[in-house]
Amino acid sequence: MEKILLNVEGMSCSHCVKAVTNAVEGLNGVKFVEVNLESKTASIEYDAEKITPELIKKAIEEEGYDIT
């Protein structure tokens, strides 16, 4: 299992947190997601044999948020 911490810009409310969480949770290979509105971060645990950080970032960006 791998872990990454992403800085997610553009989140402003609990709906944003839910949107990011749902986008990442639905990906094959993602085991754990915790999105923090206050720190604007997403902590993700994933199986590197099934998914890459680039695909995780793309899923978040497709929801309208920026990864910095």
C-alpha cells in the first residue's frame, strides 16, 4: 500500500469535501480517503499495482479542483 498527501485548491464547503471524497473513493485500487477542508488536503492510501497518483489527481481535477 502506498500513501500520498495532495494539496487540493478550490474547496470551500462540506459539499466540496464530499465531491472530492466520492471522486477518489470510486477509483479501483483506492483503499482509504480522508479529505480535510481546513488544511485543503486529501490523504489517500492506494494499491500502486492498480492505480497511479496521476489517475487520482485527474479524478480530483475532473471534479473542478486544482492539485498544487
